[in-house]
Amino acid sequence: MSDVIPNEVELRFCDKSRSVKGKLAITRLPRLCDLLSETSGDVQVELNFAIDDRISNQKVRCVKGKLVAQLNLNCQRCMEPMLCSIAKEINLGLTENESELDEIPDFLEPFFAEQGLVSIVDLVEQEILLALPLIAKHELESCPAQQYVLTETKATEAEAKQNPFSVLKELRKDLK
Ligand SMILES: [Zn+2]
């Protein structure tokens, strides 16, 4: 276990049941950075390397764990920054033979460990990219662009909500 996340670890980590835990700077993930409005902060990484033997006669090297991050995306409605919380469960089957990727059981996502090395940086980046929302948007109520997307129905609703108060205001004026 270590606090400094290495770029890569040996596939043999699985045989030794080793773990990688700590913070990985978002700036180490260039493809992810391209999508962010702000690249400060870290991904909290917890990866446990092991052997999965749920299928008899098939021992599969695997990595399980969790990634947690707060990412600054751009809202696709107003283009303003928005904070997005990501929590991604990791459940990968590892192999150093490309031809064996197909043999990894369905309950594990295949991940290629080229030349017996597991790229932690690639793994984290890939999994975070998979966890991102397809289209990032603020909740409508908190989106600065909401006034431009109010449908006629919603506008009518909003009017209906306002009316009783404005009527009350007028009544109060009359009473004074
Ligand atoms: Zn927005």
C-alpha cells in the first residue's frame, strides 16, 4: 500500500494481493483534462489486485476497487462550470495476452496489461471517462440558462405561482 500512485504496476501485483491507494492528480490524466473547465484536484484511488477464481479451473487476474472524484465540467446548456461527483466501481479482469481478452469472464471488464504492466494512469482515466455523464447539465432550477429554455407551459406555471402574491400585494396596498 502506498500514498504515491505509480504510473504502472506489475501484473504480478495480483498474485501478491497488493493494493494501490491514494490520490492521483487530475493533471496526470490528459484526455480527461481536455474535457474539464478546471484541472485542479485529485482522483481518490483504491485498487485491490487479486486473483478471481469464481470459475473453477479459470484463475483470472483482476483488480477491484473504487475511484472517487469531484470534476469541474462545463454545463452543456449554459457553458458555465459545474461540479460533478464521480464514484466508479472498478471490476476489471487483466491479461497480458491480447488474444486472452475474450476469455475474461463476463462479470469482469477486460483490461489489457501490455507486457505484464498495468498502467494505473490509463486505467483510472478510462474508468473516469466511462463514468462521466454523456451530457453534463446543471439541474434546470440551478442553471443560469434556465430563463432561455423555459417552455411555454413552465412560463405559465411560473406566472400562476407569482399571481397570488402580486394580487395579495395589490390588496395590501388598497388596505393602507
Ligand atoms: Zn447550466
